[in-house]
Amino acid sequence: MNTEPKRKFGVVVVGVGRAGSVRMRDLRNPHPSSAFLNLIGFVSRRELGSIDGVQQISLEDALSSQEVEVAYICSESSSHEDYIRQFLNAGKHVLVEYPMTLSLAAAQELWELAEQKGKVLHEEHVELLMEEFAFLKKEVVGKDLLKGSLLFTAGPLEEERFGFPAFSGISRLTWLVSLFGELSLVSATLEERKEDQYMKMTVCLETEKKGPLSWIEEKGPGLKRNRYLSFHFKSGSLENVPNVGVNKNIFLKDQNIFVQKLLGQFSEKELAAEKKRILHCLGLAEEIQKYCCSRK
């Protein structure tokens, strides 16, 4: 991206919650990747008119406009699949917040559609751009895992809008897969008290070398957003991550990756490896959901 932009890609942001608002801010600020992008408007189910001088436009106009070449899908997870399909069919490139879909088959179908249309389909994974992940990646490289666990706690989340916990929590699963390679499911349980807005999903996974990994998502009122991890290796242990600094501009870093894809600066090998990882994680999430639902 060190080159001067010969042209700018017109962008529309779909959904203006937390992620969408950050995306709009990054698009409007002078950054190297933003120089290749031109924010044309935003789409929202709410009648907002404009935000900081950026005009709201209808979904129909966003799909039919020749000016719009890129869609950022920042809506709730349950709507991602439909939006991606509509924008790809309209000949637009797509950046979508994770998870791109709530089923493996849908993700595979959309990737095929993107390839048919010759368009970039990019699933955001800002968790892989965090300082904590960079620290962990350095710590675990070349080590043999004996056992490990990752617990994530947070406030309640509506499954109807954000998907089954294995999908809404897919960033934690992505961490584990990115650190330890492809995983297989051993067992999974889901404890729910809907009247209390409480749920706890416990998943037992295994690395290719049979190293056991447990992943727990626990959500309910009064639970603070926190991540607890414990990894035991032949050469020592790692209990939680020290304070390794502030995660600055992680959505902007993700945008930089997306623009590099638009400019054809990613190799086929890199794109194939990323797609393989994303589909593996979505496949695991679906397997976990089916396992839990079969035991209800």
C-alpha cells in the first residue's frame, strides 16, 4: 500500500453499532488504507438520516449503485449470510465481521459465489491482531502442548441475533486453532437458565497430537468480560497473559489487510490458508452446536 491510489473503491457500511461506527471512523480518517476507499454512505434499519455528515442510504440503492463497489457488513450475525449474498450477487466486494455465517454450508456457498463473481470476501478477525495474541503466538511456538484451557466470561448475548455460543464465541476458537493447529471435537455440553439469562458452554477439543484443550464460554448478568487461559507444555506452563499493551487500531489493521486483498497483494497460498482456517473453525462451531443440541 505504499503506492499512491490510482482509484478509490466506493464503500457502504451496513449496520452502525459498535463495529460499524468504528469502521466509519476509520474510513473517514487519513490512514494509508483509507486513501484507497471512499465512504459513500451507510445502511441501517433505523431511520438515522446522517451520522457526522455521512448520509444514510437504502439497501436497494447500495446494491444498485455503480459508485458502491465494497460493502462492510457490520450488522448482527444472524443477518450476515443474507447481506453477503445480496452484495456479492450485485457485484460488490465484501468485508464482514465474524462469524460470516452461522453454518458451514452457507460459508462454503458464499465463498464459491465470491470466486464466481471475482470478488473479495473477507471475514474480519481482529482477535488475531491483538497484542495478547502476538505474545501467545511467540510463547507457544515449537512447544508440545500437554493440556490447555480457555475460559471466556461476559454479559448475556441474544442467541437469536448472534448465533449459538460456538459461533458468537468463534474468535476464541480461532485463537486456539491459530495457536495449536486444526482441532477435533471430543465432547460438548451446554447449561442454560434462560429465565436468568445465563449460559455455560463447555467444549473438550483435541489437537492433532492428542493434546486436550478445553474451551468454556460463560455468559450472564454480572459477569465481566474476561479471558482466562492456562497452557501446560513439556517445557513449562503459561497461566494467563501479562499486560502486553493496548490494542491500538485493530479494526484499522484489519482494513489494511482487506485493502491489500482488493489490490491483489495477497498470494493464492495465503488466501487459501486463511480460507481453510475460517472454514475449519465454522465447521467445528457447527459440530459443537449439533453435539450440544443432540443431548438436550
